[in-house]
Amino acid sequence: MNEQTFFLQPFSFSESLPNLKIAGNIARHANKLIICYSLLGELKEIVIAPPSDTPARKHELWKDTCFEFFLGIKDSPSYWEFNLSPAGDWNVYHFDGYRQGMQEETAFTKLPFNVDNQSDSLTLTLDVDLSKIVSVNQVIEVAITAVIKQISTEVTYWALTHQGVEADFHLRESFIIKL
């Protein structure tokens, strides 16, 4: 098993940032990917959707607090974007290249994950089988990101690294974890 710990950084330290920390770990065993996000700090300042009784595939989850990761196959321009809402809603998109050919990835019909929301922490854990999109011998490159919406409606963008002049999670140079 290949496991790595991560810490996300906000795009700009000049923004009015809440007192938050986003960390976690990611692991791959064959084609099973496990990712766990931990959001710690003053969560009363953050808009966190309540758990849904009927979690579903939804679009534009990134307009609110959302945990994301981007997965590409080494030496291939195509990649996938996974969106996970604390409410339990989700989506997966496939791109042919940088922001090109976006379409819903139909290999996934559900994406169940666990959310534990406490007063000072939120943990989201996803355990997903990638065998429908990646073969076991392919090296994958991953970018881990989060969109955090504050109660002031300001949105902050968090990632392992920020490679552009604007927050842009799709830049392949940001896919820095290799599994």
C-alpha cells in the first residue's frame, strides 16, 4: 500500500482566512483508493451543508464547501475530477485534457463516503474502487483540493500546491502525489 499524508494551503494568504487547517491522508492498494480529509478549526465560520437523507450525484458542488481531488494517469493528458460535499452529494467528471471535453464519468453510479461533523472538526473519508477507470499497473497522479465557503459568503481555495496566478485546480503541475 502506498500511503501519504497531506496538508492543504489556501490560495492567498492576503484573503481574510478563517482559522482553519485542512489535512489528511491518501492511500492506494491495487485499484482501491482511500482518501481522508480533516477540516479543523473554527467551523462555525464555515458554511457546511447538513447531511442529506438522499445523497445524490449533483453538479456545481464547488459553489459551496466541497472536498475535491483530481486524478490523472501518468503521461496522459486526460484526468478526472471528484467532488464530495459534506452533505453526501457527489460527482465525478472526466476531462480529455486541460479543461477540455468535460463530461460526467458514467463508470461511477454512486460514490458513498462517510462524514463525521463535530463542532471543531469535520472528517470526510472516501473508499473507492478505481478499476473501471484505471488499471492496477498504471501510475496515477493526484491533486488534492478543497473549496471552503465562509458564512460571509467569501470562498477560499485550498490545495497541495498552487501553480497558477489564479486558483486553478485543473493545472496538471498541481497533480503532485504519485500513487
